[in-house]
Amino acid sequence: MNFDECTGQVQHRLELPGTGEAVRAIRATLLTLGQRIPEGNAEDLAASLPMEIKWYPSGAVHEHGQRFGWAEFVDRVSEIEKTDPATAAYHARVIVDLVCELVPESDFEQLRDLLPESEDEEDWGQLFEVVDAGGWEERGAE
């Protein structure tokens, strides 16, 4: 998947008005993930992403492997994306689902392994809710 297809998918899935908003959501999620996971894992994850966005979880991050929980993750994404925390959390879940489609299963499983299911009331499992529900699907008319 190239950059235009990736941003188009994010724009469509999140029902965003433009490419700029899609890129901002992608950047916020991937940059914050890159801050949370070790540098080598961030590079592995980034390797299969479109060239224009692979920099966000790897090269754009000044300090990898920071220890913070789900709530802090959502706050950081929200701040970067300039949206409310509930919207940021939803956007991150949908973007992580797309990442799951783009990267090798082993790299995605490494990501899951790096984010504990529960850490002092912080449940990183929430990040994978869309993936665990079978992934994002086109919602047709009911």
C-alpha cells in the first residue's frame, strides 16, 4: 500500500474531511507508539509502512521506550492530533488496525507483546479493540 492509499484508507475509515486530518491522525498515533516502544521494535514496525509515514514511529522520535500507560498514550495522541481524548483513542484503534494489515504478523505480535494487557489499571488491550473484533469493515446500509 502506498502513501495515498494509506491516507485514503484512514480518511475513509475515520470519515475525516481531508488528507491533512488523516495524516495528522496517523502521525499522532505512530509517533506516540514510537515513544512507547523500543527503537528496534519501532524500526521493525516502520519498515513495512509507506515511506512517507515510516519516519513517524522511528526517526521522528527522540526518546524510545518511555514507560507510560494507555491513558497517557491517549492524552499524547489527543494533544498531537488536536482532538478530544475519546476521538483520539478511536482514531488510534482504527490506525492500529490498518497497521496490522500492513506489517508482517511477527512485527505486529511484537507490538502487542510490548504493550501489557494491564499495567496498574492501564489496559493497553484497548488499543487493539478493532483488531480483536475482526478488523475494520466497510459498514453498509442496514
